[in-house]
Amino acid sequence: MSGEARLDLRYPIGGLFTVLGLILAGFGIATSGDTGMYERATSVNINLTWGLVMLAFGVFMIVLAVRGRRYAGAEPATETPEGQLTEKREHVLGLEKE
């Protein structure tokens, strides 16, 4: 179906991971002095580590979404061979938007 895609799933996924990563990393920073809490994890602050990983992944997804948005409208679909085939198929099937 022709037209601009309105929802890029990388935005909500990136936002979710960014927020959860901030919360988890913040908790890891707040509990960094409690050595008993991280005793079972061989004294590695696992909350801080995975919080930073989640934060980095969330920011990466948002950057990809912004980059993809920039290049999404570079060429109208009706000017490419694939777009022309899609338009013909939609016309035959009666899926065109008026």
C-alpha cells in the first residue's frame, strides 16, 4: 500500500530501553556501596552494567529511527520500478486509496 509509514517501531522500543536503562543504571549507582548485594555476582554491579547496556541499545535504536526517517522520503515510491509494480498490483486488486 502506498503512502508514508507513520509509525517506526524503533522509536517506542528505543524509548522503552532508554528509560529502563536509566532506571536500572540509577539503581546500580545508588546501591554501588552495598557489597553484600553483589556478593553472588562475584562483586560485579550487574544492575549498573546491564543498565548501561540497555541505555546504549535504546539510544542506538532512537538514532537508527532518526536516521531512517531522514532517508525514508528520498524518492517517491511511484518513481521506482518496485513502486510502480506495487501501484499496478494495488490498482488490479482495488486497494488504492482515493
